[in-house]
Amino acid sequence: MRETSAKEGSRPVITFVSKQRLTGANNGSSTYLLALAQSLSQAGFELHLLQPSPAIAGRSPFLKIGHETNVFARHEIRGGRRLGARVWFINAKVLAQAVFGTLAAFGRKLGFKGEMWRDRPAPYAVSTPWLDADLAFLRRTMVPETKAVVADYMFCHPAFRCAPERARTAIVMHDLFHARTGEGKDSVARVSAADEIAMLGKAQTVFAIQPDEAAFLKRELPSTKAVLAPMPADPVASAQPGRCDRLLMVGSNTAPNIEGLRDFLKNAWPAIHAALPNAVLEVAGTMDRAFVGETWPNVRFLGMVDSLDALYAQAGLVVSPLTFGSGLKIKLIEGMANGKAMVVTSVTLQGVEQICRPSVALADTGQDTADHVVRLLSDDAERGALAQKALEIARGHFTAQTVHRELRQWANGLLEL
């Protein structure tokens, strides 16, 4: 962690406080937070990232920090020691969880079943209770020159107690927790509407990722400033129709992704495989952890990859078969920005239906999904046209210059303090 201080720099400081496992642009919430940070850095601010809870280590004794976090001039994690590209946690509980988690995963690969071998995910660090040690860490590390404290998720609002007297406060909303559905399958915290409104109301400003959620804020919290700041796209130079035998799904090991992929494999993939026996589905990201020991014909679980560029370029279709979830689906924007034809569900389109609907194939049943996939992989012209439309919409509606206009206005206001 770099030890740059505000006094050494010439730029005003914005301090982010986060309890998520922020190691790079390797999942939706991290990618979104880093995109906001990038825009604020370009607006002239020095950014600090303070992470007050060792719970972000989960079941791993170390975190490998990616280059994307270099947008932060200063990065401090309580309980972590930076050595090169890794942050190590010398904590007996973390080490024990790492050992038992590794043994259980190995046992599952060998076919062992039962309670002893069950995967036990680490607690959802984002919503863990705040400790006195967390607040003491912030009081010790937050510089008095901080112009604004930005809480990553509403659960980090206690950080505002440590803010300098005149500093502004803001929350990165990410999505509406009380609106998430999943019949108990979702892995994040369950929050009532009243509790969510109360927590969001602790901030002077809330950053909303899509218009429906900005409208919710304006309706329920009229005294709180709602800043619409969608996920920006980084469009490729030209559309990429890809190969006619390759599909791609990208996602982290979260309940919406896992359940969506499982539904796709059960209800759509058999028909696709029967019609196109050479077609291959590549699954990138940590979803592979939920499918250990399972085999599906022509499905390749790639795990974490260093770069998605080649996978996007080769894929003929990108699928996003989500069946529940809220917020803007970041992989939708990422797929469009990569100039890809996409087959998605109504859940994937939530909040951006009017903008994105013309550029995707919409399917909410297994049969419809299979029909779209088979037709598009069999028709290069139609697939190419859909890919081109997706890229045009990404360029026209989702570049940082367009979607972060309100965010930059908020940032400019800080300079007047």
C-alpha cells in the first residue's frame, strides 16, 4: 500500500471507504466502484481507499491486488500488510478457514459428499457489523484534507462519523437490496425497505447506477441528492461477430449468476447442444466454484482469467440468463461495449430496457433462449447486425463522458468548499 499523503500532493482528496474484496475489476461491484474512482481522478482529485475490516480476506490469507486499483494514490487495509502485488493477513482465523476450505474443495473434487465437505462461503463482508477497531482505524488513517467521504454500499455509513467536519458524505448505492428477489438463494444481506431508506438517508448524496433507482431515491429521500452515475462503457473499435460455435458467460460466484447459469444449463443448453453439437459454452469468472464435480457437455469452466479480451473477440454470442437481481447488470454493458450479440433475460435488462432492448435478443424461457442461440449462431449476417447495434448503443449512451456528467458536477461542487 502506497503511503502518499494529502499534504505531499496538490490535489484535493476524496476518501473511499469499502468493505468489499476490492482487488481489481474482477466482479461487477468492484468494476463499478473503480469506474467511479477513475472519473473522479480525471476530475482532478487524489483518491484514497481505506478498508477498515480484515473480513475482506474471506478464507484466503492473502489478496492479489490488480493494477486497476492504482487509481488510488493511497490504499490501506486494516490487518493487511502489502508485499509486492499481494496483501497478506496474519490472522489465525483466516489461516484456519483457508486450510479447511482448501481441504473441502479437494474432497469435493474427489467425489466426497456430506456436511464435512460442504462449501462454506465466508460471511458477506460488505454488511459485517462495525467494530470499534474499524472506526479507530479510520480516525487514524483518514486525512483532514478530505473533501468527501464516499461509502461503498450503504452498510459503510458509520464511516461518516470519522469524516472531517466540513467533508461531504456520499454512498455508492450499487443496487436496491430490498428489491432483490431469489427465494432465499441470494447470497447478500437481506434488508427491509425501511432499513435501506434509513441507511441511504445517512448520506448527503447517493450515487445510483440506473434511472429506476435514482427515481426511487428522489421519491423516498427528497432531501438527499440523487446522482445518476451508470456503469460506463469502453467501446471497442468495431463489432465482433465472433465464431459460430462459441458462447460466453462472464460472472463472479454470486447467487444471481450461479442460479442463472444453472437455469440455462438445465433448460436451454440441452436443446442448443442437440441442434449445434459443436457449440461450446465458455464460463469465465469464479462461478466455477459452484459447479465443482459437475460435468456438462461442451461446457468449459475457465475460472479467473487475466484478460477477457480474447474470449469476447472469439465468442459468437454472450449470454446473460439472470433470473433475479437488481441494479444495472454490468456484464450487459461490458458485452455491448465489446460489440457482441447477446441473448439476455428481462432481469438483465432491468433499468435500461428502453435503451438496450433493440440491441439484444430477449428470452425468458429455456426454449426461447435455445431458439435465439441456435438461430443467431446459424446466421452470421443477423448476428453481425445485432453486434453492430449493441456497439452503437454502447457508444451513444454509455461512455464515461455521457453517463458520468452528474458525477462530475457533484465533484466540481466539492472544489468550492
